[in-house]
Amino acid sequence: MLFSCQPEEVPEQIMDINSPDGRIHLEFKLDEAGVPYYYVEFDTMRIIDSSSLGFEFRNMPPLREGLTVRDMERQSVSESWEAVWGENREVLNEYNELRVELEERETPNRIFELYFRAYDDGVAFRYVFPLQDNMTEAVIMDEHTEFNLTGDHTVWWIPGDWDIYEHLYNETRFSEIDAIAKRDDPNLISTTIPENAVNTPATMRTETGLHLSFHEAALYDYSGMTLRISTDSLKMTSELVGSADGAKVKTATPWRSPWRTVQIAEAAGDLIESNLIVNLNEPNKLENTDWIEPMKYAGIWWEMHLEKSTWGMKGGRHGATTANAKRYIDFCAENNIRGLLIEGWYTGWEVWTEPEERIDAFDFVTPYPDYDLREVVRYADEQGVDIIMHHETSAVIPRYEEQMDTAYALMEELGIQAVKTGYVGSVIPEGEYQHGQYMVNHYQRVIEHAAEHQVMVDAHEPIKATGKRRTWPNMMTREGLRGQEFNAWSAEGGNPVDHLPVVAFTRMLAGPIDYTPGVFNLKMNPYQPDNQVRHTLANELALYVVIYSPLQMVADLPEHYKGQPAMQFVRDVAVDWDESHVLNGEVGQYLTIVRKERGADNWFLGSITDETPRQFDIPLDFLPEGKTYQAAFYYDAPDAHWDSNPTAIRITTQEVTRDSTLQLNLVSGGGAAVSLMGME
């Protein structure tokens, strides 16, 4: 449905929309000074109070007041689309939209539009500037998008760092947020935290138990958004990542901002089930997606973090040798693992961390003398294993972009259809930041270039996920959080027991996570005996279901899986899904998810907890009527504990139906993983 009216009629209209179910209400207004603002209600309860909108520009008056409404229209959309891959095959996209066209009352009479959308799972809005003679180019110095909260909510947050997302999450009241105190994390290579701001997604719980998460969608040719915190007024204001000359965004009309998003959920698990972020992105742009295949993969990677081997040849412990690659390929072929990532195969690793030498350290086509690239690819193909290429750019962007044609052409020639990119270190050119407009555009060029060569991308040290996977489904997964490798680096810097029960309700709301699960040698003996993974083996298995990624790593050394009965779950578990359901969960405490394998009658369940032992009764009423399943249960043993006895696991099997109920007993830092395989 569309509704429009003439400019002189607009002031008489109430400019608002409701969600399709009527529970969320968003209203837009101009005050007497022509200042634009909006507010949001849930079940008539105000959750975002009157919040203003606008911009500051360089060499141009601001756009924050003195506006009038030229036009308004509403429309309603109800459709569904099929994901190339994902948590659910079919995605419902249903919303009501309000478009408001605004104009300055005085010269230069600039025009822009605001698009507001209300979904059952939240709201979103964006700015759109059409082509116009009185505004051809613009340098944005600040975007003044406000989110005025109505209470001192509990917040799970990381600092508004312009360079890295690899911080531990903090749980505080909004009024207690202090991002500046997080500047000196010794485990982080480069950080820029200029003010008291948080990165998105930022998840909150109100006193009434309502859950909110603030993020953005469809981030193109713009800077990433952090949220500046006003602890006294309980207000957040958009703070875009900057550049060397202080500008936030340089653009020309026509242009549009990313969507500013607020997910709204009564139950914490509904945040995970929300499709708001992907729905705000455009449909798939790739004509042919037959080459895009989610998969499990192993890697010559974890052994470097354990210091068993090295990325470079210096020291005589080079990991990426032809012989070692073949050993891993054999392991993959024997264990239903489709891909193999090989890091450290190309020259330059001896100098890449040196500031002056890293500028031209890597060329991405020249192997070390002990690595026969073509022989490894030939052997892998013979064994039915796909090689995943690795490009560590060391954040030297001009160098990487100069080499992309050659590097991706090599992949296409060899039939390699996946690459893991890396951006460790401060950005070159100097003055740019990992999350600014310059890098946003670079990451997009990589996605599009990879698509031209039919290559899937797994980005580490990336820009945040904003739902582009719908439009560019070769953008498979990314890191963008404090990952598994932190557990290997130091005893003090490892991830705490509640890390992933927080991550699932924060970072995972943005999109898939390459967390690299599958470590079985949780105490890391004999390589790093002072370090450890702080949860049980059953918990580690459950991560294959709980922490979603279409490229899911089997991270440990091949020898650590030998003779391990729990390895059967890793062999069996899927990575692509027809449907997914959150069965229970609370932020930072516990989470249980069940997913149905795409194109097969198999279900997989994962459940994790923090330091608190928990018991859950899980009805299997999500299974279809009249079907029997062979269930394999991977549970914490009664004497298991994340610290004192992390690998103790009990494995049982039985037949179940939708009338069955599982009893999950999770120990401290524990978990449960269940495979439900359809029987004829």
C-alpha cells in the first residue's frame, strides 16, 4: 500500500508507522524550529525518547534545524526470499515504511529524505540525499543521529575502537560505561579509542526485561558508526570513524547512509532469530552462485599459535611445507572436512611485522622453497579437499590492491574458491583507520573482485558485518571479535568462561563469526601448558551449532583428534541450515540452539553455559510428526569442569521422536551437543 500527499497537507498528517504486529510504534516530527526528531514505543512503552537527527559539514552550513516537510508517503511490504546459504533457507521480509522528504526553509534549500521502517523485530532508518544543484559534494564532519534511552539499562559493550573489535565485552549499567579505560589492552596490536564510545552491535536489557541491540545495516561508501556515550543524559550519538584530516565521510549526491538499526525483543533469544539486518540489504547481485559452498575446514594455523611451528622459514620450524600440507589433506579426507587453510605459504613472513619493511613484504604468488603450491593443490584435488588461500595484507592497502588481479587470477587458475584475508597492524596509508570510509570501500572492492573470480571470502581483522551477505553471498564469514587464538597467547589474556554466551547476543547479531572452534587439547600440552580454553569439550562441540558460520573451522592439530570418539560429532555436524531455533538463552549466561541441516532430515543441537552449572529439559517438539531419529548425545561427564577436568565427556545414543524430551546437565563452563539423524 502507498499513501502520499501534497506538501501543504503534510503538516496536518501524523508521520508515524507501526510494525506489522502493531506492537512497535515509531513517530517522526519537526519541532517549531524545524528540528527533526523521532521516538519509538513498544507496547505503548517509550523505549527511545525524542531523538534528533542531522549533520555537520565542512564548508557548508549544518543540517540540523530550519527544515520543513515537502512530502510524505507510506508503504507496506510482505515478501519472502531464499538465502543462498544461512541460518534459514526462507527469510520473511515484512515491514511498514515511512518516507519523509525534507527541505531547508532558507538558502541553500538543500533537500534530503528520511526512510523509516518498522518490523516486528525492530526499527531502522536511513538518510538519502538525491542529486541536486545546491548540494553536489559533501564532506561530513559529524552525523548527529541520537538514541535517547529511557532508563539506565544493563549494557554489553566493547569500546568504540576505530581499529579493532578484539576487546572483551563488558557488562555495566549505561551510566557506568568507560571506554577510555580500555585503551591499554596488552593483547591488542593497534587500537584507537578517541572518546567514550561503544562499537556496535551494542546490546541492552531494560529493567522490564526488554532487550535492545543497536547496530547498522548496508554499510557502503561510508564510515563505520560507533556510539558516543553521554552517561548523565542516557543518550547515544552516532560518532563516525574519522580519517587523517578529520573528515568522517567524503561523498557526492546522490548518496545514502547505512541503515541505523534497533532490534527489539522480549526474550534474549529473539535477538538471535531476528532477520532485521539482512532484510535491510538488497537482494543477491550474483547471477551464478553454484560455486558458493559452505564447508568445514582445517588449517595449518593453530600450530603457529601454539608455537609448534612458524609462519616463516626462519628458525627451521616452518609450518606450511608440502609434506605437512599433505598430512593435513589426508586428515581432512578421512574426517568429512571439505577445506584446508594453509597460512605462511608465501614469502615475506620474516619481515612483515617490521614497520618499514612490511610495506612490500608479501606478493601472494611466490611460495617458500619448501612449499610446492601446485603439487599441494593437485594432491588436495585428488583427495576431494579444497584449498583455502591465505592473504595476510598486514593492512598495507595500496600494495594489496596492486596485487589483487594477479593473486585472484592465480586462485582462479588453480581452482581455489575461498580466501582468508587478514589486516593485522595499523593501516597504510597512514592516517586511515580500519573502520573508516577508506577501509569500508577497500573491503567492498575485495568482495566484488573475489566474486569476479568465483572466490568466497573469510575476512579477519575486518570491518563489521552489516548484512551484505544477502547482496554478496560470497562474503561468507569474518572474525571481528576476540577469537580462539587469544586462548593460546597467554594465560591472563585468554577468553573468560562467559565470553561466548555474551558474543552470541552481541557480535553474532551482526553476522557469521569465524571463531575457529574444535580445539580438543583444551590444556594445550605440551606446547602452551600455562594456557587453556576455558570451557569443556562438550561446550567446544556445541559451538558448531551455537556460534554460526558457513565456513566452520576444525581448529586443532590432527593428532589431537586421533582416537577421540567425540570427533564423530565434528564429522557429522552441518554448516548450512534450512531452519534454526533458539530454545533458551540469557545474555552472558547460557544459550541453546537447534538447527536443521539444509537439504537433509538431520538436526543438530548445541547448548553452552557460563561458570554456573545448569539443567535444561528440552522437548523435541520441533521434529516432524511420525519420524524417528537416531540421536547421539555428547554430554559433560558428571565430574567434568572447565578447569579441573575439561575433556571428561560421555557419549550415548538412542532413538527419539518429537514426543521425547532431552535432559541436559551442563557443568561449570560446560555444554552439550546432540546430533539427530533421520531414519528411514
